[in-house]
Amino acid sequence: DMKRVPGLQYDVLDDLLGFALRRAQLVAAGAFGKGTRGAGITPPRLTALIIVGANPGISQTTLGEVLGIAGSGAMLLTDWAEEGGYIGRRHYPGDGRAWGLHLTRGGEQFVQKTKRRVLEHDLKASSCLAPGERRELLRVLDKLASPIPQEEVA
């Protein structure tokens, strides 16, 4: 963790979003690690399973878009999840070539249990925030992560 050391000056770092976000990200990553300890899962893999669980039938291509990874990365992630018994592929009705991703029963149980643990540790890590502050921080971070396309700015 990057800790503030009393008595040190941080100069321009105190004005940089990246510095503040990195320090906060380390806290959040620590909470994620505690929530997934022993589960053998990384943030991208858990994110993928959560997205599939919330969107049954999602295509591998769309899952890759959500995760910001190339098609080959989405295929490797999907293969990992299928081999682990977390997801299954089902053909779309009426289109034998196209298929969607679905959590298996074991995948659903794993995701539910892991989501609860991760959220519990995330809430503990952010317990210094009032509920309204937490909601506002999430809103502002989402806004920052969704910049206006450049063509709309011009």
C-alpha cells in the first residue's frame, strides 16, 4: 500500500487524479484479495462470470467488449470458465451457428458466494465513507471512466 507519510510534502501529486486513484485502487485491490482468498480467481475472471450471470446468453464477443479485451482473450477466458465448470455454451434458438454463454449451477453458486464475500470486504475497506459519499464516489468514478467521445466535444 502507498501510505501517506506524515511530514512529507507531496507537491503536484496531491493534484493528480492518477495518484489518488492509484492509492484508492490499492485499497480496493486489497479488499478484493481478502474477498477471494482461497477462491483462485482474478478480477477479470470474476468480472466475466458476474457479467455472464447477469446477462444469460451473452455472446463471447460482447463479453470481450465489456472487459476491454480482444477476441482471442475473450476466447481464452471463456475456455477457462468452461473447463472450470463455471459456464456453458448454448446455441441460440433458430441459429445453430450462434451460441451464448450461461452460468452452470456450480457457476451460479460460486458467483453468488464470491460476490457476497467481495462486497463485504469492499464495504469494510470503504467504511470511512458515509453511504451517500460511497454512492457519489461510485457515480463520479463511473462518469470519469465514461468520457464523452471526442467527436461530441469538438
